[in-house]
Amino acid sequence: MAGYVILGKWTQKGIAEVKSSPERMKGARAAAEKLGGKVVGMWVTMGEYDGVIILDMPNEQAAALFVLAFVSQGAATTETMRAFSEEEFAQLVAKLP
């Protein structure tokens, strides 16, 4: 599985509907599972970003579908980063010349 870090910021709609956030979070978990992945964790944060999702997905296409479905609700904008585990990173650097 490939790891992803998703940083989110609430939109005006997201703030207006903040009481619905726990249900959206449950829906995000279900959406990841439907795509063959898993939400490792979700946190609401203080600072530049309003939330963080750590996600394991089978491939980039599944990750993209997850993010598109998430943002299409209009409650948040996101920034997504591919995250390499310690093991993946060790395998990468082992291939360096």
C-alpha cells in the first residue's frame, strides 16, 4: 500500500456545517475502504491546516478518487503528499548509485 498525507482546510461551507464533520469523517473512512484502502488516522488541527488524514491506498488512482470524492463535498480543500514509509525509503536509497 502507498501512504499519503492529506492536509485540509475548511471552506466557508465546511465551517457553516462543522457539526456534520464527524459524519463526514465516518464517510471518509468508508470511502477509503470501498476503494481498497484504509484511513490510518484523522486529526482536527490548529494552525495553518484544519485537519490531517493519513491514508494507505493501493495505488495513485485510488488515492486520487478518494481525494476527489472528499473535496467534491465542498467542505474542505486539500493538499496531498505521497508519504514513504521507513521501509520504502530504505529500499529507495539502497538503489542509489
